[in-house]
Amino acid sequence: MGKGVKSKLLFIMMILLFLTACSSSHNEKNTNGDDTANTNSNGEQAVKTDEPNEQGSKDSTINNGGLVSMEDVVIKLTFNNEEVIVNMYDNPTSRDFVAQLPLTVTFEDHARTEKISYLPKKLSTEKAPSGSEPSVGDFTYYAPWGNLAIFYKDFGYSNGLIKLGKIQSGVEKLESMKGNFTVQIEKID
């Protein structure tokens, strides 16, 4: 073989060896024996669940400061001797909201579609969708204004609207409230 051909073959073999070494570092198997644990791009431990999240996906990353999952987190809204129960979704905005509880806030009607209340502190919008289309019973956060919005009527797509949870019972109690009213919000253990 000629000197030029040998050089080219050696060069190609070095590139292949380099590419093989690089790809093996990205394809290492999880060594702790737990198929459900992965590490995300930030090096944080992620937990894979088989429960669908609000978007219908079966995988979710959970990093909520000690809570293993938000799937069982329920909050109670108390007003005018009435209670409304909300099942919370597992997302960074919901976790940030639950961390602020208990709260006492004032709600008002908005556009004969929703009850809104401004929070004392804006919530995280990390990993939030660009918006959502709310339906009756959606417990949401409208990021542009920094307010909670509880829908008692369906509404069209809204940029900046993040779903925090869904009312389990009592949406009709909210709809019947006229004027401004005070609500205590707390997590149910």
C-alpha cells in the first residue's frame, strides 16, 4: 500500500475510535438497578412515573423539595360557609403555589367566566406551557397578571395561562358568589 493510503486509513481509524468513545459515554446504562430513575441534563435526579400528567404524558420529572409526588395533593377553598376541593397537578407552578399555603385572598368575578384573585407573590413559570384552553373547573394561574383564575365556564385559549389543578367538587358554589369575597386556601393532609 502507498504511504498516502496508509495515512488515510490511520486517520479514519482514529476518527472511528474517537466517535466510539464519545458515544459510549452518552449511552451508559443506569448503574443503580432502578429503571425508573434517570438523570436530567442538569444532573438532577428525575423520577419517572406511570401516571399521566395534565398533558396526557406518562413521564414527568419530579423535583419538588421533598415531596415525592403531587398526584395526591388536594387543597380546600373555604368561603361563605362553603368548601371547594381542588386536586392539584404536578408542575413547578403548582408546587410553588402549594408552598405558599395557607393563604387568605379576595376573589372577584371576571368576564362572567371566572373568579380571579391576585397573589401576594408571583409564581414560578418554569417549564410552563405558553398557554392553555381552560374548561369548567380549571384552577389556573394567569402569569401576565400574577393572578389565580378559577373557571366556572369554558373559555378559549389564553397565552400565559397555566393549569394548577382541577376542581373535584363545588364549582357551582363559586359561580353563585356575587361581588368580592374572601377565601381561605389550605392544603388538606
